[in-house]
Amino acid sequence: MLLDTGFIYALADQDDAWHARARSYLESTRELLLVPATVIPEVAYLLRERLGPGAETKFAKSLATAELTVESLSRADFARCVELMQRYEEIGLVDASVVTVAERLRLKRIATTDRRHFSYVRPTHFPAFELVP
């Protein structure tokens, strides 16, 4: 399962409107948790700015202990990101990279709180993404 920024942030912030749903979903799945490398700086920034250095450190530990598996992007992936950003002007590089990695790995399910962007992007490998939780 591919994780987006909002889902990871919701797991960390107990006051987030998505926290309970995200935690419940994560506890109910045994899927490998993949994070595009482009998501990491965005999550780290939000955690440090909104929740403090401890939250960012806990996130870094989840990466260091392989709780989350980082998926790198290739030059071809970034080229696909450009195509997506030109087609869907409302999405930025991070969201485009999530779509690109999902397409390359043929993943249908994205763990995200961002229904606005991911619900209208049409991937090449399925008619639409399955957005959870």
C-alpha cells in the first residue's frame, strides 16, 4: 500500500480529524507500507512545524527501522510526474510522484486524506485509485 503525506501526518497527530480512521486502518492491514521518497521531506516538515522535533524524530526512526519502506524515483518517474502535473494543474510534484509510483508498481490502493486530488486523477493501470481509509 502506498502512503501519502496526509495519511502519515494523521497517524502522528492525535488531534487530526483523520487520526482514528488512519490508525484503525493501519492496525487492520498487513500490507507492506511504501512511501515515495518525495513524500518524506513534506511529512518531516509538517511534523516538525506542527508537532515538534520529537514527532519528526519518531518519523525518522520509522524509516530507519523499516516500518516504512522508501520507494525511490527514477528519471523516467520524474518525467511522468511532469506529464501528470501538466495534465492536472491542481496537483504538485509530491502528489504526482505518488501517482507515478502507484502506476509503476501497479498499485491500486493509496492511503491518503487527500480525496480532492487523488479522486479525479486517472491512473494508466486502473480506472481509478482505491483511496483508504
